[in-house]
Amino acid sequence: MAAAMQVWWPRFLLLLCLTCKTNTFYVPGVAPINFHQNDPVEIKAVKLTSSRTQLPYEYYSLPFCQPKKITYKAENLGEVLRGDRIVNTPFQVLMNSEKKCEVLCGQSSKPVTLTVEQSRLVAERITEDYYVHLIADNLPVATRLELYSNNRDSDDKKKEKDVQFEHGYRLGFTDVNKIYLHNHLSFILYYHREDMEEDQEHTYRVVRFEVIPQSIRLEDLKTDEKSSCILPEGTNSSPQEIDPTKENQLYFTYSVHWEESDIKWASRWDTYLTMSDVQIHWFSIINSVVVVFFLSGILSMIIIRTLRKDIANYNKEDDIEDTMEESGWKLVHGDVFRPPQYPMILSSLLGSGIQLFCMILIVIFVAMLGMLSPSSRGALMTTACFLFMFMGVFGGFSAGRLYRTLKGHRWKKGAFCTATLYPGVVFGICFVLNCFIWGKHSSGAVPFPTMVALLCMWFGISLPLVYLGYYFGFRKQPYDNPVRTNQIPRQIPEQRWYMNRFVGILMAGILPFGAMFIELFFIFSAIWENQFYYLFGFLFLVFIILVVSCSQISIVMVYFQLCAEDYRWWWRNFLVSGGSAFYVLVYAIFYFVNKLDIVEFIPSLLYFGYTALMVLSFWLLTGTIGFYAAYMFVRKIYAAVKID
């Protein structure tokens, strides 16, 4: 039976994740755009990004060719927070119409001249490894990479071609202390021909957008009076060097090539969502999920059996006196529900944790259904922000009821603390980081009107909803504790070394972190290396396993603590249950050292600043899950024993 389960579970989970992956291609409310022959296909620019600096910039922050009128697209909240500044470009692309070589700006007889300051800026961006991101029909541009590997199964060791794609294209490259600019773009657009009736004109849909960037020296490019150009053949040309110490003359050129494709519009994101080789990680994710699931079950069986034995011994009427003399969790029944120190802060943090939990659960579930796929640019972050605001009513309700259970009386102050403590810390850190981004003139800086809008959402939506939920939660009957609390606190015996709080955090954090560390790699890659994250089916499964493992570990840790006759479990359980956040911090440091090439101060500050927010949020989330699981467990076991 066990062997059959081990074979069936991975296949089922893989099938479910593949289904979720497929569903992300269909975006409700997004209709395909049909093009006819020679219809214009607009090429727009999004931004410039670099994993080395983590600072996005607008497309026209560099001296690219500009159209007669620059028009920025109206962006949603998520796009603004991501640093997207979508703007039109002078590329003239017509559906299914080839262009061999066109001069983008300037005149054929007069190339573009970059000033010394512009040349220095372009050279700096190239050395910082910046990528340019363009879109056509909402499809991001991708660069094809052809990697060759030896076929070991063949005797003659033939080389196999492995095709991969990069998001965007490199601004340029360096070679032997010289800097070269990619000034020619060869666009390759793929279209799918829709089936039409005989008397109707054919319609086309764009299904892929690729680019081959090239660097061509001014002297090697032949032009004519009609703004056309002739590309040099083979390897007869030299790359266009950018000397940052003087003016540089060059041409910006492009070509367009169309190819018909069998890929349908609904599956056109296949190329972009497989830019990184994730196949090797899938079975690792499934194995970790299965291992954590069965390990959690084993822990549950152990603690249930132990508890049944303890409760049976404690409830023997003939041995009541002997039982009372034993040491164990029953001896602290008169103190286990004694209110902790700082009940207002504890209830406020737990209220924010409930708010985060509801927001994350809904976002992951909706994204798994395909409604927040990467084609809906910025929708994920926008939805998360609005949901966190509206989930304030649930956070306030849970915090208010718990605060009353802990004998609190100042509900108005408690509601204000719940509404401002965690969001205030997040806003404060983001504001400080935003000041540094402003200083770099990056598009990643949140504009002042957007910050005012976020503050209005905080104080106009979240704060009233938290007060509303807190009011009704405080008025509701408090949680019914099964035993009374003694007037005089019981003396706590000396604890063993393994009952130390930090040791408990290390022990409790291993299992939940093991459930999600592979997903953490993909999430970090999406955030810091400009990759697409789309495995929401896996993420939903991992989130469920994370909830289960946090609950199980929290119950085990609070049981050991009560058996050691230490009844101060409220704060300790909240801190220990969030122990996996410590491992997330350690992994973030490891990722920074081994995966990223960040050496400057401000990019490092941004990385660790946003990482601190992630760790804080993850600690609140897992701590809240563990706390409520332990609270239900403690109430359950003390309600099952006879107390004289």
C-alpha cells in the first residue's frame, strides 16, 4: 500500500500542476487582437532592468530614437510598483510585412551623434549588464539562446542544440575593456493564421516575439536616401564600440521577419514561461511535498498516541492522587490560560497575520485558476495590495476577540495598534528605500501621487475596516477556556537547554522551510532576476503543506513546553512557530552571495531591505498559523481531562 501511494501521489500532483500551468494561459476578460495584412503592430518599450543593480530605468533614460510624440500607457498600481513605464517607440512594424533593414532615426546621410555625457551613460548601463524590455501585442520580447551539448550516448559525440530564451535583450556587451552597443535589432515575429470563410479576409494573431540583437559599426553599414540600409554579410563587419570619453556616431537600425506558427493564441505564453529549465525541479518539489506530508502525519500519530495515554492515566478515578503527584502538562492547568505580557501587541500582530493569511490564500488560489497570469501585467501586485486592505475586517475581528479573551479593555487603542503596527513598519521601510531609489532617478521609485494614493487606501479603507472588525470582535463572546486560572502564579522549574527559545526556533523552522525552499528559489528568481513566476499550482500545494507543517510543529513544541511545566506559551509559541522565517533569512543571504552579482551599496540595501520585509511578513504568517493551531490544541487537551 505504501509503495502504491509513493507511485500514485507524485503522478497525481504532477498532473495537477501541469493542469494549473496550462490554465494560466487563459486570462478571463482578455480578448485576442486580430490583425489583417499590413495592419500596424505597435512595439512598445517597458523598461531597462539589471540583476546587478536592481534599479529599473525608463526606456528613454538612454538616448534611443524617439517618435514624434511620446505617449505613456496608463498603468495600474502593480505596474507602477514594479517600475514599468510603458511607452511607444518609433519602430514601424506591419503585420506579415518583411523589412530587410531600416534606419530608425536620423537621416541616411547623417548618423546619430551621442554626446560625451550620453556615451558615458550608455557605457555605464552596458557594463552594469542592463536588459531592454519591449512588448508587441502585450508579448514581451525574448532572445533566443542556442546552447550545444555533447551527446554521450552516441559514439561520435554529436553536439545537440538546446534552445533557451532570455527575457528581453542585452543592451550591449564588453570585450577586452571595450564596450559595444547593440544598435541593430532583428525582430522575428510569429503569427497564427485563423481559419476564416472563403469570402473573408485572413486574420492573424501574434503568438511569439523574438529579437536578435547585433552590434554593427557605422562604417560597415550601407544606407540610401530612402532610410533603408544593407547589412554586411557574414563576419565582414565589426561591432559598434562606445567610447565613454568622446562623442560617438552610429546608426540605430532594425529589420522585421515574420513566420507562421502552429501555436494558438491561448498557448502563446509557452515560450516565455519556459525560459528557465524548471523540469529538473518539479520532482524535487513533489518529493518534498510528499515527505513533509507523511512526516507531519507521523508527528500527529505520535502526539495523539502520547496524549491518549496521558489523558487515560489522568482520568483514572482510582489513581487520582498518584496522578496529581506526577509531573506533566496537567500540573499547570491553573496557569496555562494566564494572560501574557503585552496582550495588545500580541493580538495586533496576530490580527495582521490573519490579514496576511487571507490575502495570500485568495491571491494564490485566484492565480492558480489563471486569473493573475503574467499576461495580466501588474495584476498580481495590484490584487495583493487591494486584498490586504479589504482583509482588514477579518484581521480586526480576530484581534479584537483575542484581545478581549486576554482580559484587554482598551479596544480603541488595540484597533489602532492592529491597523498601524505592521503596515507602519512596511511603509516606513519602503519610504526609506524609495528615497534612495529617487536619488538614482530610477523608474522603480514610487511616484509621490502613488504614495499619497497608498496612504489614502491605508487610512481610508484598511483603517476603518480594521476598526469595524475590531469592534464586533471585541463585543463577541471571548474564547471559552476550559479551566479556571489561579490567583497566584505557579513557580516554573528550571528548564533544560533544549527548551531554550532560540533552540526551539531552530528546531521548529526546519520542517516548514523544507516544504517550500525549492519554491523559494523560483520566487527569488522572479523577484531579483526578472523571470516569470507561473507555477501557482505548485505554490498552492506548497502553501497548504506549509500550513499543515506549521500547525503540527507548533502543537509538538507547545506540548513539550507544557510537559516541562512552563505555562508561558503565548509569546513563545508565536515566536517559535515563525522559526522558518529565520531559515528564509539565511537562504536569502546565501542567494545574495552565490546567485547575484551585486557589489554596490544601494542595490545591496534594496535587496536586504525588501528581504527584511519578506522575512517579517513570513514570520507573521507562520507565527499566526502556529499560534492558533496551538491554542486550539491546548483548549482541546485541557477540556478532555478531569480537573478537581
